[in-house]
Amino acid sequence: MIISTDFQAFNPTTNKPLDGSYQNTTNSQLDAVVQQATQDFDIYRKKDKSEIASFLEEVGKEIMNLGDALLERCHLETALPMARLQGERGRTVGQLQMFANFVREGSWVEAKIDTAQPDRIPLPKSDIRQMLLPLGPVAVFGASNFPLAFSVAGGDTASALAAGCTVVFKGHPAHPGTSVMVASAFEKAIATCGMPAGTFAMVQGNTNELGAALVSHPSIKAVGFTGSFAGGKALFDLANARPEPIPVYAEMGSTNPVFILPEILQEKAAALATGMANSIAQGVGQFCTNPGLAFIQKSASSDEFCDHLTQNINEMPAGTMLTEGIGKAYAKNIEKTLQLKSVTEIAKGKKSEFENAGVASVFKSTILNYFETPSLSEENFGPSQVLVEADTKEEILKAARQLEGHLTATVHGTLNDLENYKDLLDILQLKVGRILINGYPTGVEVCHAMVHGGPYPATTAPNSTSVGTQAIKRFVRPVCFQDYPSFLLPNALKNENPDAIMRFVDGAFSDQSIN
Ligand code: NAP
């Protein structure tokens, strides 16, 4: 169900409104949508796993059926290049397929069976079985910087639907036309697959009130959020203040520290600087995995690295940022950093006069100034970096120990470096969701082993990921069935194991039936 129309989308390249108008969903409309999602959860959660898998595939097909019109509208609303949007559509559809395969395979429900021991002395043991079951209707919020892959049909929606939850999606006001198109793909897939109407619904709005009302609705059982720290934290606090608090999986910003170790810096300072400059500027820096913070140790090679980084960044053309608000916030933060005595701006991308131009910028700080200036560790969403120069390994380790939670940390090093800095890697394991060796944090593979998460403040739920199949676990809870008659048990827990899934039976993994 789509509730539409009363605000407009803006073209970030002109700041002028685009065709079409969209209505802020009213409280009573929101209530009706959530009621429907609640009522239909009871039908959807009982669907066979193959029906859910086929539905996810059908959504993907309908998104492809929207053709280039979807990408063109999305390009107008976000200024993201067509090639990037084509890739993002592929990722979105691929993600739906990945969850379809995962659900069809079925073992993700983590069935555990402890068979009864009626003759156990001194007391008989009951038959105890456990599996993961869906939480209920969930609220999902998308981010502006991934208008397809972290939006209407993005990973949060796909994983919640795969888990058997119904979804009420809060459309991002930066791309409402794109959102309406993708929501129409859901409507068609729901009809084709015979799913209940409330399986998926989108509400739109351009005020914080709508999102707050959605999270506060008593029937909503969990929240998936991708976006800013301010937004995620506000919704997390709201969810915890409800009479019935609910889990909020908010994936928020991060500065993704990069550590470049001494020997590799000596071997390839120029190549490292080029790679770093490209990662800083990729997508006009509008990635939650952007390398906003880097550490090096002072040496002749560190000067060479800085010189190359400066040359590369100085040549970077500006790009259009996603919205006027994001463009202004980025420029304001750069101005604030320029006022600090503790840093020097060592590189600045090419100046541009067009609207919402995001110009790359690198600031350099000594490690002592960095320790004394907390704002240097904060995310400035855009193509900027704070490069910190330390004198000793101990200072690098101290900086690592002081890090808050991040989505990623990256270490560049030769094998010798990595051996000599094992203690750094040990510290980083406590600080981030993903550690990369000799790479760049931008770019997140969608796969089973991915973790796109991390300790607070990168997320509000450090035991989860928003990318990869493990994301499904956010929307389920374990339920235990004790001495249940076989005919009432879900398939996953029946002795016959009709779906032939892998289960943990009496302490050992098995895909066999139980005699
Ligand atoms: P955003 O401004 O926080 O918006 C996200 C959604 O939350 C929107 O629907 C917004 O709608 C709503 N919202 C924001 N504040 C709210 C509040 N106080 N109460 C209720 N609803 C609220 O984020 P964005 O601009 O789209 O994205 C940029 C940020 O996302 C960056 O910091 C980036 O690093 C981060 N990001 C993180 C990831 C990740 O996976 N960790 C991925 C992509 C982006 P309204 O404005 O209408 O309320």
C-alpha cells in the first residue's frame, strides 16, 4: 500500500523542485498501514519458505521491469551517475536473490533438538526443540546515499521479509519518486505471489514526526535504520522509551580509520596515496565506509606519502552532493575544521561553482593535537580526511585503544609490518565490524560472511550486521517448544526433517531425520 502526495523532490544539481508531489502520511493513515501489516503478519509468517523465496525473486523481477525509467528518476533525485545506479540496482536485485536462496535452503532457522530421555535418573528429560521465528511487523528506514540498495527494497527490507516479518518502510525524503517506483514493484509482486496486502507498505514524509510516530507505534516490533548518527540515536532513544521497548538496528556513520605501517609506507608511498585519494573521493565521499581518518608514522616516506596525497586530491574534480542539506553540512564542517589551530589543510580538490559541489579536502594533524581535539574523530559526511602523523608505535596503539566503534578499520602493511603490529590488530578486533588488510574500506561485498556493523556509535546493536545473510538474524527470536506433539511442530523441528535442513540434534550437526 502506498500513501502519497504534499512535498516535492529536488534536483541536487539545481536545487529546483522536480515534477511530482508526495503527501506526508498522516497519523491515522500510518495507523491503518501498521494495523494492516500486523494483521497480515499472521498470514505471511505462516507462508512456506519456497513461497517467501519466490516472492523475493518476484520483487527483483519487477524492479528490473521498471527499466531505465527507474534509474533516470533516481539520477534526477540524487545526482548519482547512471553507471553507479545501474550497479546499485544490480546489487539490490542480487541481494533479494541471495535472501531467496538463503530462505529456500532453510538451515538459517538454527533448529536445535534435544530429544527426550524418559528414563533419565533422577528425573526424566523432556523433549526440547528450538528455532528462530519472526518478530512481527518491522519499521525500516533507508539512507539518502543508497537510494536503491539501502532504501525501499534494500538489505533491511529484504532481510526482514526473508525472516517472515511484514515491513512498513519510511521513504527517504531525498528520493520520493524513486521510492514510489520501487514500492510499485512490491505491489505487483504481492499480487502475483498471492501475498497479503500488508506484507509490505511504504509511508512517505519529509518531517521527523512520521519516523518517530512509526517507531512509537505499539504494534511495531523492531526497527532497521540506515542513516545519520543523529537520526539513528533519536529513534533508538524513542524505541527504548516506549512502554514496550523494541530493538533498533541503526547502522550509522563512521570514520573508518586506516593505519599505514612503516615498511609498506617505505615500499610504496605513492601507490598508497593514489589509492587513498580515490577512496576518499569515491561517490563524492558519501559512503558510510569512507576513510575519514588515517594514521601514519613520521619518516621520509610519510612526507612522500603526503606529497602524493596532496597532488592526487588537488586534481580531484568536485562532485554534486546528494542534497542541499548534505552539501551545506559538509561545507560547514570543513569551515569549522579550518578554524582549528590543531590541523593544516594539506590538500583541496578543484574549486567548483555549481550547486552542492563537494570539494575534497585533507587535513593533517600531529598525534598530540589529535588526542586533544575530539572533533577530529567525528564523521564529516563527504570527501574529506583527517591524516594523523605519529612519532612512535606506542602513540599509534594509544590512538587505536581510544577509538570508538567503527564499521571498518584498515591496515596497510608488509608481512613484517603485520607481524610487528599484531597488537594493533588485536585492539582493532574490539573496535570494528570489519578489518581489511591492504585494501580500502569503500565497497561492501554482499555475501554470507560480510559484517557491516560494529560497536556503538557505528551502530546501536553491535551483535548484528545490516549487509549479508546474517542480517536476517535481526528480525527473529529463538522460541523453544517443549514436549510438543509432532503434528504441531514447524517443519524445521519435525523428526522427519521434511525440508532436509541442517540441524543440531543431541549435540551434533545433522541433516538426517530422527528415528
Ligand atoms: P538521515 O538524515 O539520518 O535519514 C535517514 C532516515 O531517517 C530518513 O528517512 C529521515 O527522514 C529519518 N530521520 C532522520 N532523523 C530522524 C529523527 N530524528 N526522527 C525520525 N526520523 C528521522 O541519514 P541520510 O542523510 O540519509 O544518510 C547519511 C548518513 O547515513 C551518513 O552519516 C552516513 O555515514 C550514514 N550511512 C550509514 C550507512 C551504514 O550502513 N552504516 C549506510 C549509508 C549511510 P526525515 O528526515 O524525513 O525524518
